[in-house]
Amino acid sequence: MGQECRRGKDCAERTPVYSSTGERTSWTPALTFAPLCGGCRRTLACSLAELPAAVEAVSLEQIPTLEIVYRTDDCNGGGNIHPPIPINTHFDAVTRLIDHELSAWAEFVAEYIRLPWSSKWAEMSRPGDRISKACTLLARHLDDFLAIGDREYRARSLGENPWTGHDPRTTRRDASDWWCVLDGPAAGIRLIDLHRACKEITGAIATTRLTTLCRHCKRRTLNRDYTRNLITCSNCNDSMSDRAYEQHERDLVDGLIASC
């Protein structure tokens, strides 16, 4: 039978659970013999492929105006040149966290497969180059990445505190820093979530492929657009709201029951 996909209710191949009244009550993750189902594995591969460009897009979003602000409020009336408007702290936190996670896990994977990887070089290289090389390494060795067991490294988060969002049972403080424990699948899920965070910042459409048949062309080509709460078919361009999609799923279930 396998086990439930580690992404839980966010599983790419999840199925809805309905109550006796026909209302959707929850989602059931797909069953798989691997930590992540096939759909979530493809989602991770897509995230790794798009993260370098996504991080660059977020960095461009936070570039302030290039106009230099002049002020003459000093006692001599002279013109003081002040720096531009400060960057968006949330945007900056997202890009820094992505860089941190990718750098840590690229080093773990390189060590796991005994591939030469210079942490000193990575630290001294530019963030864009470092992120791109880390994504390439993880994507090429995705099976090894997902097979890695628990690893401890410095905890970082998008919250005010570095331990925010980490499991308190495996997060500890040592000296002046915090440390967390994740395995490969948990780190992969974290990267998927960070990729989605980039999409939300830049306004790009974040979609997930659904396994339900389209109501018109009867193909498995439906995609859920999280930014617009819309389900569209990439084959016939049909679209429906979440409510209409839920009704479509119920109709499919009723049709299967009637045919039995």
C-alpha cells in the first residue's frame, strides 16, 4: 500500500475527502513507496529549475528608485546625499533563506555522493552563481538528495526568530546560534515552499497539475492556479472556480458509483 506523501495536504496528487452531505472536508495525500509522490517529485524538480531565475526576479522587485535623495536640513544648509529607500526586508529574507538552504544541502549532497565541493568557494562566490550551481547539483542528483537522512545545520527562517517554523523537538540552541535537523525530503518540501514564496512576490502564476479529468476534453490536463484560485485546462482552455471544480469532482464520483 505504501505510505502517504510527506507533503500532506499540499501533495500534488492529493484527493478530496467528502462528508455525507457532499461537502469537501479535507484532502488525502497520495500513497507512495517513496517519501514524495511522483507529482511532488516533479514539483521539486521544477522548483530547482526555476529557483535561480525566481530569486533574480525577487531581487529586481526590491531594487529601490535610482534617484538620489538630497536633503538640506543640516545646520549649514548644505546638501547631504542619503542612500536610496531601504530594501524590502521580506523580499531580502526570502532570497537569503533560499541561498542558505541551497548552499547547505548542496554541500550535504556533494558529501553524500563524494563529489568535490568547495564550501570556501561557495561562500566567496556571488549569490546568483552560488544558487545556480547548487540548484544544478541538487537537480542532477535528485534521488540522492531525497535519500539523505537527518542532517543538522544552522536554523534560519522567514520569521523574526531563526527557529520559527522548525520542529521544536529537533531544534536546539548552541552558544549564540540555533541549529535544526532536517532530512532530504523535508528540505525538498522547504525549497518547494520557498519557490512558491518567490512566485507570490513577483506575481507569477503558481500552478499545480491535477489528476482529475477535464469535464470537456476528458484529458488529465487540469492545472490549479493558486494566485487566482482558478482551475484551467491546458488542452481545451476550459476554466472553472474552486466551487465548480468541487462539483465536477462530486459528479465524477457519483458517475463511478452509478456504474458499479
